Amino acid sequence: MKLDFIALDKLDVSKANMRGGKRPCDIADILPSIRARGVLVPVLVRPNGSRATFEIVAGRRRFEAARIVAGEAEAPDPATSMLPCAIIEAGDDAAALEASLIENVARLDPDEVTRWETFTRLVRSGRTAEDIATTFGLPDIAVRRTLALGNLLPRIRDLYRKGEIDATTIRHLTLASNSQQKAWFALADEPDGYRPTGHQLKAWLFGGPSIPVKYALFDPAAEGGPVVTDLFGEGGYFADADLFWAAQNAMIDARRAAYLEAGWSDVVIVPPSDHFATWEYEKAQKRKGGRVYIDVRSHGEVIVHEGYISAKEAQRIARGDSQTARQKPARPELTAALQTYIDLHRHAAVRADLVAHPPVALRLMVAHAIAGSQLWRVTADPRVARSDAIAESAENSPAEAVFDASRRAVLALLGVDPDAPTVIGADRNAPVLFQRLLTLSDAEVMAVLTIIIGETLACGGDMIEAVGRQIGTDMAVYWQADAAFFSLTRDREVLGQLVAEVAGDSIAAANKSETTKVLKAIISDHLTGENGRSRVTGWVPRWMRFPPSAYTERGGVGTVTADARGRTARAVTPRSMGDDDRDGDPDRDPDPCAPAGQVALPALVEPSEPQPLAA
């Protein structure tokens, strides 16, 4: 094989070229780079018989692009009129066709991470994203998305290089925040851990099926909650499925009303649990009783089928059985626009009157918190544990037993299943719950509200620090060291500090060089009084106390950090929860539906006297 530069006018496309058909080549992807850098990869050619020309076996697209670039030049330019060629010996067409196929097929496009590494090196060398896009014939946004792969954790990119995760997974991980990436990477480190990949990963990131923005019937920027996008797709996904469906269902209802107002006999909404099978229906005109079917899919897509009746109805009509044919319903008394007008004015009037009825508003809020609505979404803390041992330790704690007893009493008070795992969502009928709450006293409603707040209090957040200090929570009442605690405490320096707390400085100094297993045994013996050790009661490690503190200068203690963030707010002395400067008798317990001017909110129970609600 010989390498040489050959003039464009001495080249023709061989019939053995796999791209040698009459149809024009698509060169849009390589034309920008050839304009910018010329043809860098030689085309494959062979001598063309007795003529002093050559025919192209492989590289027709490069040849066509080079001819366009040469034609764009204002004056002849040797740099654009010559093409780098690899000249093979003249042979039969079969050998040439094999060479063409090998040159076109035996190539592997670079993966996303390799492309990111290459583009990054170009940027460090002074190239801009626009320069790279021009050189490689890519859209600017594609280059920027590839460069943004630098937002992924290096360990995740290493997994991709090693072939342990695929391209679909790497793309879905671009949807993840830094903390989500760390949580995903740590999943395999847990006993029986498993990292979701591919489409399972997307469901893991969204907590359920992902809903593309393109399926929204509303303006995603105005409704539907936050939207997240990956670095490769043109669209995005809704981060909150409940908010999406609230807005989507409102639009579906509006479209249904518009079809009915337009004169259709009926509009049937097919829920995600069902499916509209066209073979079970036949087309029918509006004037002949045809209906509209709105097919709603679980991934958010809505498909409208206009003018259909069931196959059975079509058979009855064909037999002339007019008595069984569906009759067109009477025109509704109110148009959709008039109904909206009425709804808005009634809403405004109720809202204005509600201002004067705080006890009613309280019960309304509690009903919404339990049952939810298209505008309310209250979620119980999932209390996610990193292992079964941690989950079992928390579930069997005295604190969980106290709260669970109060929860069951509240569920019974509300007349719902006492075995429901949470009060939140135990009953989805908000109006019925509201009526039931109106029959309860203020103290009973506050008991319900306390359980709701307990279920929705975020685990591990700053609010835990603020509330725990405010109500004076004593961890020694609810916690004592167990096997899970000892298995998770592995730092030698910290264990030495724990020994000093429960056994004294002299014993800690004497056992400074012992293994972590020995140090844990010393602590355990002092807490249980076994093996001749003096028993220590009421001990709680510093991290779990209110306020918390650390044992070393290394930091990294989440409770201490959360407490520090809340110090500024706690510096302001709060008004006592029992203070009330208003005149009036605090012992009044009025009818919750009493008119304005006759209502006094009940005094709240002092936080220092918490009692579980009796069943």
C-alpha cells in the first residue's frame, strides 16, 4: 500500500464502494470538520484500469465533502484540491468490496467518557466549545453536554471505563446530584447491596416511573414542579410525579369539558391501569353517537381517540336495534366557562369566611395533611436504613414503641385501620376526614396533629436539633447501646474516648494500644455490669445528646454540624408556648364551628409533659 496526494479531478467512486449507489451521501456531520481541518484520514483508492485515474473504494463521503470545500474556494488552492489517498493494488471487485466494508464497518465510535477526556484536553489547549463543535461537526450543545460529564464522580467514570456500567447508566447518572451519585456508588458496599442500572436507575433516582416533560399537557415552567435533565437528551423529566399528575389531570378534565361542550355524546377517560385497544372499537361520527376516549398512560402520555363506539354497540346499530343504541345526553345546564366562574366566586367567599374560624381551618389543614389533594402533598419520612441491623435497632427502640402506641390510638380516634403504617395517607377522603375531625375536641385534634408532625419530621435534619433542644429530649430515656451500635463504631481514637467516659481516664490510658474489639468489650461490660466491671447507667455518646458534640477535631459529625447551623436561630429567646397576651378565659372549649368573635384557641400542652395518647 502506498500513500500519496491525488488531485480531486483524477478520482471517481468505484462501483465496488459500499456507498457507491446513485443516492447522494449525507455529509452534514463531516462537512464542518473538513472545512476547518481538511481531510485527515486518507481515502482508500485503486488504479482505474488503463486510465491515469483512480477509483475510490472507501471514503466517498470524505471525497464528496472535499469537492464541496474545493468549490467554495474563491481561487484554486492546492491544499483543498488534493486528497490524501491510500493506494491499494488493482484487483477483483470482491477484494475491493471487502476492503470497503472493513474500512466502513470495522470502526468503533468513541464512548462518552473517552470523548469527554479528549474534549477536555482540547479545552485545556485553548480550544473553545465552539471550535470543537466546528472541528467535529457537532452541535454546540452536544459538546457542552459531553464536557459536563466532568460533573460525574471520577469513581463513576472509572466504572464505565472498566465496562462495569453501560452507556445508558452513565447517561442516567447525569440526572443525579452529587449526593445521589455518592449514595448510588455506596450501594454495592452494603451487605447484599445492589446498584440499579439502566432504566432501573432512573426509577431509583425519581422514586418511581420517570415522566418525560414532552408528555405534559401544561406549561412545565409554570406548573408540575421541578424538572431535571440529563446531559444528552433534549427533554427532561419531572422530579415530582404527584405534582405532575395534579397538573396533568386538571388539563385532562379541561379537555374533557371542552369535548362535551363541542357536542360529543360522551368523553371517557381511560386510566393508566387500563388500555384503549382500537380493535375492540369501531369508528363512528359525532352525530351518530361517537365518543371521545382519552387514553392516559402511566408514563404521562395522553392519547386522544375521537369518534369511537364499542364493537358490540356497532353490531346493535347494524341490526337496527335503536332501543339499545346509546342516546345522546342532554346538553348540560352550565358551560365549562360558567362553571369556572361559579367555582372561583364560591372559593373566594369560603376563603374569606374561613379567616374568622381558626379551629375549622386547623381541622381542614389536618384533613389535607392526612388525605392530600391536588395542591397538598405531605410525605412521611421513609426512615431509610443502610442495613437490616440498623433498621431493626431503630424499630425495636423504646422511642419507636411509644410513638407507635400513640399513632395507633390516633388511627382509632379517626376511625381508620389501626394497623395502618402511618396516619399520613391512612384515609384519602379529605372531606369525610374533615367532617370527622369537627366532632373531635381541640385536644384530640392536637394529638392527631402531633402524630402527623412526628411522621413528617425529616430524619437527620437541622429541625431535629431545634425541636430536641426546645422540648428537652433526654436520649438516655429511649436509648441504650446495642449490638448494631458497637458493630458500626470502628474508629480507634473515638473508642478510646468512649472508654474514658464509661470507665475512666486511667483504664482508657491502660488500654490505649488494645484492639477495637477489646475496647468495645470494655465499654459493653461497664454498661451491663458484667465481668466484674462497675455498671454505668444513663450513658449516651456525645453525638446523640441534645446539644451534641464531637470526640475529635476531625469533625464530620452530622448532628454537630446541624446544631451549629441552628445556633443563630436559637440565640433568640422564643416566646413561651403557653403565653397569650389576649384577654379571655383560657378554659373555654368552644364549638369549633362557632361564628367569628366567639372562638378562643385552646392552650397548648407544655412540651415538658409529653404523654402518649390513650387508646
